[in-house]
Amino acid sequence: MTPATITLLILAVAAVLFITELIPLAVTAMSVAVALILTKVMDATTTLNYLANSNCILFAGMFVVGAGLFETGVAKQIGDMVTKFAKTENLLIVGIMVIGAGLSSVLSNTGTTAVLMPVVIGIAASAGYNRSKLLMPLALSAGLGGIITLIGTPPNVAVKGALEAAKLGTFGFFEFAIIGIPLTIAGIIYMVTIGKKLVPDRYVDEEQVAAVVAAEGVAVKEVSKNKKMISIGILLLAVVGMIFEKQIGIKLHVTALIGALLVVVTGVMTDKQAYRAIDWTTIFLFAGMLPLAAAMAKTGAGKMIADVIIGIIGQDAGPYVLTGGLFFLSCALTQFMSNTASTTLLAPIGMAIAQGLGADPKAVLMAIAVAASCAFATPVGTPPNTLVFGPGNFRFMDYVKVGTPLIVICWILSVIILPMVWPFF
């Protein structure tokens, strides 16, 4: 068997395991790395060096920096301030989605949802609204908000890494906002018009919800004002440092690492809390799949897949067909598997297709990343969807009914905007 064939077989097995989750995602990813070593497609040193990849350090650092805001209660206070001024259901939906998207653009979307969920439930109870009408917008806004910045969600960093590895440029910190903000605004408009009508009104067992919120919500302790201000200051410094990366000469991952260290050194969090704040599944998932992307490029496996897809769509396929097709492929995968996994699987394929057509791959990679964040149609597509599933007394088909139209809206906007902002030729 040729190295390219072996790589494609490993890719196929990985895809099945990611979708079915027969074994944990991180275990699947690291098994891919080991398989590449054992089959001698990649050498051990090169493969294991991806564990120290700069993007992995960026993830870990920002997990800790973001957790500082949750640990001190700052994130919850922000949510309280925004939502208490809303007097109607539509204003509540807008307020919840704005703050949910805003926090998720720089913090963990899972943490954002977990912190705001008890607040939203309390507001729904006091205002007399069905909580499901507010919880679904919260979960969807967390996914949309992640698209806005480089650090908002792992897929954004993944496509940045793919572009840099091919030495074809990079994506800036706020470059994702060009598509992320329009999609977020469209999502808010959708939810206050059509979406809220598709969210069901169901009886909710109060005792059951209280147990779920207690288990999944973030308990905020009494924290000194100084710690709160320090946590805000560290996040702002980290974001500013990332925006002006070129001017100050400090790489993104170093800035994130400095921010994480400051969180611990200043006493905002203990070292043990910092360790727990890091989502190690994301770290190992990302690090484990990077060697596969490299192997696809090295062995020509990516080109083989690209040739097949190009043969289907045609050599003369326009940017709209290519962008739209890859968007739906990435979006379909992300409904049942990690958005990081779907992005790392498709990024090298999209890169190869674009290069095969002689096109700039930026729009293709952006479409893949954006689609990977549109995990709106299932309760398992993204953690925020899962978090509100019990408290909202939702069913699987509720997500299909509410999420599918939003995906179509995002697809239409992406197909229109992406080729305009990042021309193919």
C-alpha cells in the first residue's frame, strides 16, 4: 500500500470514529497520530512535535484567561446588567444574544452558556416567559459569537494554521468579524421573528431544572473587587496584545501564555483551577489531527481527494459553487462531531481543491471554519446546545426545526460575502 492510500484509510477510520464517538474524540485524534507513526507515514519526532504547536498553547492560555472571568463572577455580572434592562420578550432575546455572542467571541462558548443559563432561567421566571424561548437563542448566540474573532472558536485558529503552513498568508484577529458580525446580526433578526415561533412551549419540571442548573451552572463565590478588575484587565491586555501582534512583536500564543500566567500569579485563580480550566480534549484533538493534515499534504492524499471533488464539481466551477459545497460538507459533519475535528479534516482538502483550481484558498478555508461553527441543528452539535437541552425540555427535532433555517441563512450570506471579501482570482 502506498503512503497516500494508508493516509486515506486512516482518514476514513478517523471520520467514522469522530461521527460515531465509539471512543473519546481526543483518543481518536491521538490514535491517528500513533497510526501515522506505526505505518511510517510520518516520523515520531515530527508527529509528536505537534503537541507543542503554537495554536495548542494559544488554546490552553485563553482557556485559563477566560476562566478567570467566570471564576470571579464578572461574566455573570455582565449578563445581569445587559438583560435586566430588557422589558419585552424580543428585547430579552436581543439582549441575551448580544451578550452571549459578545462573551463567546473572546471566551469559551460552553462557559458563556453555563454562566448565563441560570441567569436566563431566573429572568424568564420573573418576567413570566417560557424559558425555552430564551434558552435556545442563548445557545445559538454562543455558536455565532465564536465566529467573530480568531480566538472565538478552535476552527478559526485551525484554518489560520493551515494557511500559514502552506505559506499563503494568514488571518488577522478581527478578520473573521467581516463574516461573523453579519451572521450574528442575521441570527438575532431570525430569532426575534421566525425562530422564536419555531421554539416550542413545553411544561418544565422545576425540580428537574433546578438539579440540572446546579450541576451544570457555574457557582460564583464572593470575590474581591480587586480580583474582578484584575481578571478584566488581563483579558483586555490579552485581546489588545493579539490585535497589535505585529506592532509589539509578541506572538499570539505567547500573549495567551502570559495572560494565563498573570491569572495565576495575581491570585485570580489557583494553579489547580487553571489546570481544570483547560479543555484538554480540544488540545489533544487539535494536536492529534495536525499530523494527519501534514500527511495528506506530504503523501498527496489531499490532492487525490481534491482531484475527485474537482472532477465532480468541474474544473470551471465558480467560487460560489466551491464555497457553497464545502460549506455544506463542513456543516453536515459538525452536526454530529467536533467542529475542530471537522475543520482539521476538511481544511487540507479545501486547500488542495483551491490550489488545484489556481484560486486563493482564503474564502474556502473561511467557509469551512464558519460552517463548522454552524452546529445548530442537533443537541449534540456543540456543548451550548447540550447545556440547554434539559433545562429547556427540548427534543432532538426542536433543534432541527429551529437550527436548519438558521444554517440556510448563514450559507446564503457566506456564499455571497466570502468570495467578495476574499476573491478567488
